[in-house]
Amino acid sequence: MTSGKGGVGKTNISVNLACLLARAGKRVVLLDADLGLANVDVLLGLTPEKNLFHLFQEGAELADILMPTPHGFSILPAASGVGEMLELHTGQKLDLLESMDSMDDRVDFLIVDTGAGINENVLYFNLAVQERLLVLTPEPTSLTDAYALIKVLKAEHGVERFRVLVNMARTPEAAREVYAKLHAACDHFLSGVSLDLAGVVPFDPGVRAAVVRQTPFAVLDPQGPAATALAAVARKVTSWKGATQLDGNIKFFWKKLLFQN
């Protein structure tokens, strides 16, 4: 999962998508890749004893960090408020890749919840995956920042394929309009970029209540508008096929389908 700006619900979508995939019988790990401002654990009401800081700075093993949740999936938590995590150096990136490879046969889906924006870590994780699920909302700033992220990945790294999820849409028309504008801008200015609308999650007051209770909305209100819409996206995800030719500078992050929210 990725986004051009914060506040679009990317992490919440990541958590609930992990929950829904796990409910469908998939083995899921959610990597909190917002390394310096992590909040996956907060949304789940969990307090990890260790996180990726301990992997990079204290020699911990990935198995020491991997934390099961009550919802059938596991998380790899990151640190919050730790400056050393804001930019990974090359050795740390390679360490993470090697650690991930050891889990290959035990996971069906790895969801990578990136930070927002276009900093080095965000770009790194976008390059490291086969599927990019770009979350945006029907707001001008969200649209502008989503386009900026696509532009950087296309112009500087040759990434051309994106899936789009419109979140917090007040109406279906608003969702279609923002997607159409993003598609038109990419078609006009970024030749070769492919955008696929993966789904629309409507505005749902129950989502806020779930955040306050630190429980996935797919658990708290499984028949609610947001959970129902995201369940349809989860069904699509299980049918996605990995890219036959990997793009980007990092050719393999995992040997199974990887995607970002």
C-alpha cells in the first residue's frame, strides 16, 4: 500500500485488507514500512516488544520481531519517533531482503504499508514490490500528491503499472471523477503508465469508531459499507497474478505476489 499524502486511510486499509485475506484462509504478514512513524500496531491495539529497529540496530532475528495478531495475520512492526529509521542505508535494505527471503514458504501475501510521500524509503519499497496499490481520496491535494508519486516512480525508475483504490468516497460519482482525473493526467503527461481501479471504499462513520477502539473495521462491523467494499477488493487481490517481468531497480523482494497499500 502506498499514497502520495498522509491522511488518506492507507494504513487502515492495509490492516483491514490483511484481516480480510486472513479470513479467506491466506497466510498474511503486514510489514509496517513507515519506519520512523509507525502506527500499524496502534491501530491494532498491540504493544510489540521488538520492532524493525531491533533488526537493524541490535541484531535481532526477523522471527523475534514477527508478531501474531488476534485477527489471523502477523505484523512486522516498525519504530515510531526514531530518527535512525527514517532513511535506511543500502546494507540495511539488503539485510531486510535476506531476512524476508527466509519466510518465503510460510506466507501467501506480504502487505507492505509504506509511508506517504516520495522520500527514499517510500520509493525503495515501491520499487521492491510487484504490485502497487495506491490509495487516494476524492480531494484535490490527494489527487495532486498521488500524481506526484506516480510521476517520480515513472520518470526516475521506469515504473508504469499501478492499481488504485479510492477511499472515503462520499458518492460513487466522486470516486469515479477522481480516478478519471488521475487517469487523464497520467495518460496526457506520463506516456505508458497503466492505472487499474482496484476498488472504491465509501465514507463510513463506523471506520472512525473502529480506529478509536483499535479494532479493524472489518471485525467490528463486517457488514458495514467500508468492510463490504474492501471485502470485494480482497477477493480481487487473491486473483492477481504476479508480474511476468519485474520492473524497477530491485528485481525481487519476495517470490510470491507482493503489493503495497
